[in-house]
Amino acid sequence: MLPQFDNTEVAFKYRSNKELKRARFLFASMGSPALTKIGMALTKVAIDWHLPVKGIIRSTIFEQFCGGETMEEAAGTAALIGQYGVGVILDYGVEGKEGEAEFDKAVPEFIKAINYAASQKNIPFISVKVTGFARFALLEKIHSKAALSPDEHAEWQRVYNRINEICAAAKHAGTMVLIDAEESWIQQPVDDLTDAMMELYNTDKVFIFNTFQMYRHDRLAYLKKSLDLAISKGYLLGAKLVRGAYMEKERNRAAEKGYESPIQPDKASSDRDYDAAVRYCLERLDNLALFIGTHNEKSCLEAARYMQEHNILADHPRVYFSQLFGMSDNISFNLAHHKYHVAKYLPYGPVQDVLPYLMRRAQENTSVAGQTGRELSLINQEMQRRRL
């Protein structure tokens, strides 16, 4: 039997009446682009001016989309949703830190998360961004194939060492690592580094995943090339499939610099490549593990249907579905209810440090056609069911 994504009783069972009302207020607010834009601007000013707004942010948008300010708080959230068969991906959501000292300091924080995740059966993953351990300009230079100075070669070696230390700890602990995709003009060194980690650590089981952004028109071909490389070198591919996160930035830069945009011409093309990539991976589970990261109900239903029709168990150890915490609970909890492996992205960190992440969630819900309306209609449906 296929999951029903309009079953709100299953979707929101873990949410109290108060939390449901808060979610309705937030998604109703995000339904207005003008209101969202003003709210984001005011929040940024308030934080920059050190105004006492942290409590308001924490009790609203932060609690909707984040697990807590510390790993221990995030673990409490993980334990709550774990009761309903939903796992989590621990995501230390601090962004924008620069400098070698900051990059070095981040490594033990991630290893701490890895070791904690290993002690909890409902935390199978942690998430890593290479830009949290490397200077953006260095990645850009490597991507452009420009010659590096001796100092830059040494700097890149330190980046490799940091990521390697994290991946080695992950394999030792039995925790899986999702390496995020970045902007297209720094992606190649990220891909190369991730391939190197997969070759080292994905020998008998998949511990390391690369991320393929299918809103790029070249990524379906690159996914196939990546699997060919893995097979030729004798390791398993970890394929995390997402649609993508930098569309406006990518298009603007391409227009500004006069090169062809790497982004698909329209949403239908992204959807077509995404679903084709999912199917391609499901047909090759002997050689890879698949992570289906999407809020698209149709894509999730098609994947579940394919699995059912081809006798792939719902709880197959090499297939995971994922959505962000605070969004698309109708997909996550209904999939988990039908025994599929599901993990929610669960960012954590100090409120002011995860603000860039929260801003993106607000923006995303405003800009993605139908996302906010769908969330709101499901929340209203559940509130009616509860007679609130």
C-alpha cells in the first residue's frame, strides 16, 4: 500500500495544538512576499544592532525549523520525532565563519556530532558543507583550474585533512556523512574531494554521500559518470539527490559574466531529470546508496511506487527519503508510517548563527510556488480534525 500524503493525523501527531497554531501563523505570514521581506530586513537590523529579539526569533521561526541551540537540545527533538520512526540528519547550522582557526575549530564540533549520532539509532546522518572548512576563493580558484601557489597547495591540503578526519571518524563510528553541494563555480573541487572520500571509505558500505543538484542541466550525466567512476575504482557511490538551492544566484552570475546558465530552462526539466535520476539509482542499488531529498510529493510517490512494483523493500538499507525539519511533515511522517527510511534535516546552533539558514527557509517558502499554500491547507485540515 502506498503512503497517503494528505493524512494529517499521521503527519502532525508529534505536534501539540500550540505548535500547530504557531506553524499556521508562520506559514500564513510567509505566504506574503512583502511581509516576509520586511520581516527579514527588520530581523537582520535588530540582530546587527543587538536589540533584544532573540527570544522572539527563538520561539517562532527558530523552533519551527531548528532542533535547538546545542547538540543536546537537537537530540531532544530527534528523540521526539524518533518515536514516530523518523530519523534526523544533524546539521551544525553555523554559516559564514572564515579563517583557518575557525575551520580547524569546526572539525571537533562535527566529530562530536558524529560520535553522538552513533549512540542514537535514529540519527543515521550528519551533514557537512566544504565551505565550512575551506576559503570560498580557494575553491573558486581550484575550480577555474588556475595555478596554485605553494601556500595555496598547503592550504588545500589542510582542507583535505579536515574533511578526511571527519569522514574517517564517521566510518569508525558507523555514521553516514552527507556532503552538500555548493555553487557551480566552486563545485568541482567539492566533487573531487568527495570522490576521494568515497573511494577511501565506501568500500563495503556507503558512509559518504555526494550531492547532485538536478536543477543543473548537466547533473544527470554527471551522476552516471560518478557511478561509472565508483565501479571502475571498486567503491560504492553515495548519491544524495536534490533539486537545488542557488537558482537565482546562478542565473544572475551567468548573465553578469556572459556564460551559459547551468540551470535547467524550466521547472519541468528539473522535475524530469530528478525523477529520472531517482529511477536510475533505484535500478542500481547493488552499486550505490540513494538519498531522496525532496519536498515534491509526486517525486516521493513515484519513488515509493517504483520500489513497490520492483519488490524493493520499503526499509531497504540503501534508500532514504528526506525533508527539512518544520516542512512537509505530511511526506516525512506518512512515509515513515509505511516503514520507509526517512530522515529530517535538523539544523542546530546559536540563534544568531543559524539566522542565514532561517532566512533562506522563509524566502524558500515565499518563492516556491504552492509550498506555503500546501503547508497551510494541511495545517488547517488537521486543526479542523482536532476541532481547534
